[in-house]
Amino acid sequence: MLTRPITRGITRPITRPLVRQSSTFNPLTLFAQGQQGAWYDPSDLTTLFQDAAGTTPVTADGDPVGLMLDKSRELERGPELVTNGTFDADLSGWTSSTGSFQWGSGGVVGRSSTGITDEFYQSVNTAIGSFYVVEVEINNFTLNPEGYVDGLVPNTLENTGVNQFVFKATATSHNVGIIATGADIEFTRISVKELPGNHASQPTTAAKPTYRTDGTLRWLEFDGVDDQLVATIPGITNATVAIAKSTGTEITYPVDLSGGTFTMNETNYGIIVREGEFTAQEEANVIAYLNEKAGIS
């Protein structure tokens, strides 16, 4: 018999006949039929950012976490939403608020230092609550430009080469591009694509959890007071929630997420949320997988 922590409305231990974990288990299989939910993995640094806009990656023990990407949709980006994003022959499809941006040979957009602020953008259709990733490829600049999304706080673009930031749509369309003030800048590409998934974010600095690692294990640490990451998840009445803790994996079913949000506020080594109840095999696979993330054999 296999004893494991599991909850079914209340917390209690439960025993079931042993079902062995698949040696090739991948949590993506839990969502293979298009099931709603999320897979949050603190051990994958490519999914963690210090800011809710996803401009500053988490890289070290003690970094705050303002955005955690959901891996249940494989982080595959949607189709390109802008037209003429590489400026091959002109600036058609784009608006320069003061006319300071001009097309240059080789598909490069240039701007002279005029001491004024210019917004360079294109309107893209968006779905409220969905996340979008913006990439701006910059050749050079004299002062840091900013990534622009109308109605949202600009994001400083700090490097030459490819700069990236993420935004959560608050309207059915947004003007997206860059802002430059009193600066020379040359850039060759702007891309906007949807980032499917139920990503969890926290814009308030004091309420961000902390990324922790001991060199082997990686986890998110919450203060138990106000730290939390919140994801918008289409309403699920009967969800299964599996959370990897230092004491072992806990599975809870049913969890009512019909309100449309999932709040992460417990220290954990990984969390899986999915509509419907796990099968016995799925439970065994998830427990073994998450226990390993927590260093439990």
C-alpha cells in the first residue's frame, strides 16, 4: 500500500493500491486533451521574472518573483500580431506620434535627438486577461527607450539586441511599440505575439514571493502574510490542485475555481492545477514527479 498526503475537501491521509510512476512522465500529458489549468515550475528559471512585466529574469537566490509563467501550454507563442514588423521597405502600418521616427535603408528605423517624446506604435487586437510578449530588436541608442503599451506602465529597454517584455491585456486592443525621449535610436524589428497559458503575476513589490535555491533544489518562498501570485484561470468548478511542499506532495480535489482566479500563497517546489480529477495513474505520476522536485524520494 502507498500512503500519500491527499485532500478531498478536507486534509486527511489516504491509502490506495500502489500505482507505479511512469518513467517518462511529463506533466504536459495532463493537459493533452486541452484541459484547463496550469503548471508552475520554480526549478525552470526561464519561467521566472522579477517584475510583473517580465523584463528582468530571476537569476539568483533571494530574487523577488513578480511573474511566473505557466508551462501547461508549452510556452508556445501565438501568431505574429503586427504587420510590417521588420520595416523591410517603409513604416506602413505604424504611427509616429510626432513624426520623429523615420525609415532608413536596410529596414532600420532611426530617430534624431530632438528633446521631445515620441510614441511609435501599432494597434493590435488583444483578449482581456491574456498575456502577450513583445520583442524589440535594437541596434543602438543614446538613451534607454521604453517598451510602450497604451494604458500600462512603460518598460525600460536596457540592451542592444533583442529586448523582451510581457503585458497582460486590459482591453480588446492595445497600441504597442516603443517610446523614446530626446534620444537617437535605431531598431530593426518589433514583434507582438500571444503567450498562451494561465500565468501568475504580482505587481506589488512587498507582496512578491522570493526565489530560493540551495544549489540543488529550487522553490518559491512566501511570507505567509501577504505574498501571493495570482493567475486568471477560466472558471473551473471541480479542479485538482497538487502542490509540492517540503513535507511531501499534497493533492486536493475538488477545488472550486469558478471565480476565475487561482492564488498561489504557500511556499512550494511546484504546483499543478487541472480541471477534473486525476486518475490513479496520474496521481501516482504527479506525486512522484513533485516529490522529486522537493527532494523527497
